[in-house]
Amino acid sequence: MPDAPHTSGLNGSELSFAVVIPMYNEEAGAARCIAAVSSVLQQQNVLCELVVVEDGSNDGTKRILEALTPNYSNLRVLYHPHNRGYGRALLTGAEYAADTGFTYVLFMDSDLTNDPADIPKFLEQMKGSVESLNVSVAAGVCCYEALRQRTK
């Protein structure tokens, strides 16, 4: 599996993005989700990372994520010790992305309701102006911008 660009040392001036995916009791679909999103991210020529927030699952999701992490250089897993809810999981991922210096954040669901094959369409929009971004990503951009201002 080819290595994806690593995100350490981002200065915010270059295009970069994180895909944040909350997971809670996703034992059945976690591996498929990681494989599908990571495959698309590895094909991009920008700094990008898949950020999974494991939200205190009580099934085997955590174990699966721990086993998968060494196999995907573009995967970062953040753990909640107990279930904190979907919104908090999104915020945890967005905070990580802001603190790491990503310029954009995309949010996706672990059931792949959003097709990972659409990520390059958003990337093209990211290369334009923030105003041109599709509404599906606008919430992530706004959340990121608010966090970025907070961390300055």
C-alpha cells in the first residue's frame, strides 16, 4: 500500500484537508469504510488524512480500528472513552484538523452514505474560493474557520 503524504508540519498556506468520520458501533462496516476512503485519499496530490473518531463503541469497532491503523499511513484514529454523541465526535475531529493545520475539513458518515469517489469533486472546489464550495462541505469549512480563529 503506497504511503500518503503525512500531515505533520502543516503551515496552513498549502491546500490540505482532513476527512472526519465519526464511528459508533460500526463493527460491521468499519474496515470497508476505511478502505474505501483511504483508497481515494491516496490518489490525491495534496496533503490529506482520514480522521476517524471512535465514539466509545461497545462492540468491536475499537479493536478493528486498532488493527487497521498500522496498515494505513493516512489514517488517524481519535478515541472517546465513552459515547459522547455524533455532534461531539464531529467537533473532536474538527478540532484535531484545526490544531494540525488542515485548511479544509470534510465530514462523512461511516455507512458511506456519501460516496468517497466524490471527494475529488470537493478537492477541485477547494482549489477555487471558499464561496464556491458546495453546501455539503460548507459546514465543515465554517466549523474549521471558527476553530482556527480560536486557536490563534
